[in-house]
Amino acid sequence: MCMNDSQMRAFLVDDEPLALERLERMLADAGSMLIAGKSTDPVQALEFLNGEPGKAIDVLFLDIQMPALNGFELLSRLDSQPFIIFTTAYDEYALRAFEVNSIDYLVKPIEPEQLDRALGKLDRIRPLAKSDWQRNPELPDLLKELAASLRGEKHDFPRRVASRVGERIQFFDLENVTHFLAQDKLTYAVVNGRQHCVDQTIAELEQRLDPARFLRVHRSALVIWTGFKR
């Protein structure tokens, strides 16, 4: 297969062979991707992606729940971060997936409409260039936290919250957040008096954050608990 200038190089990782074959066929039908490689083994995929061929990968289609290495663990060990489209049978991982600013999140079995939407998003961010989130020095730590959470390992409460505007993502230390506010169907973290949009709902934040520090005072507000002592 010859590659033209409009095509991107993709690598596919999924521990389910049938799901991998289905995705490959759908991408071939779409015609906008050159499949540079695929693997049902995340360890082998990591070796490829960190090798010389992997440096030319534009987009990674990545399952989340896999043996040996889950999707977040694989990302945390990559030398270079490509654009990510997550594919998984478990929509409960959607929030975690978008914390790393993936292009899209596809629930298996993937439907053509889902894939078209994801490819459309990818096409709109051309020319391919490293976004701020891909160069962010805090990204490896975030990926490790997500990987540990996925494996059910004991870990500390989050120390940061992510705010995304368009293709940009910014991290704020929770130490600097005075409260979270739900307003007009969006959730905001308030830092130094300024509001920053976050993906999580107030209910989701209440479940994730340290209850010794944050207190739900209203269905639309989560505040620093003044009774908290260090």
C-alpha cells in the first residue's frame, strides 16, 4: 500500500484479536490511515513504539484494560506521546481516558459512526504537531496515577486537577483550589478567584478527592473544609 500525504501512520493495540481485526478493517475502509503495526501484546507494542519505527507513529488506537500492561501503563512508558484514541468495552474508564486528553474514546464494539467522529476530530487538529499536553512534564506522573488506580492499587488521593480548553490542558495543584462549582451544566475549579473548566461533575469529584479536605455543601458546590488540619 502506498502512503499519500493525507494519510497518518497508526498503530493498534488490543488484547482481543477479533476486536483488533475489526478495527483494522474499519480503518482500511475509511482509507485515511496507514496501519504501521498492530499487536495483541501490550509489552511487544511498547517495544515497537519505543523503537525506531515507533517514532513515526501519528496516532495510537489503544485498549485500556489489558493483561501485563494496561493502557495507561503503556502510555507512561512511551518515549514519545502520539495522539491517542482509546478503545475499550468499559465506558467506566471514559473519565480517566480524557484526563490524558485523548482525541476520542470508542466503546467496543466500535460502530462506523464512532470511528468517523474520532477520525474527524483527528483531521481537524492537523497539521500534526505536539500539543502542550503532550510536552507537559506532569503527564508521566498523571499516567502512573491512572495506571495504579486501574489496577486497584492503594494510592494517595489526586494532588492535581486538569482543566481543558480546546486542545490545551492545564494542571492545577489542589492546594490552590478554593472550591468547585457547577454552573450552566459545566464544572469549574476556582483558583485565585478565577474559574477553570474541568471534565468531572461535582459528584465525581466528591468520590475522587480527599474527604478530609473537600466537603460537599450543596449539590452544585464542593469546598475546602475549614476544619481540615495538616
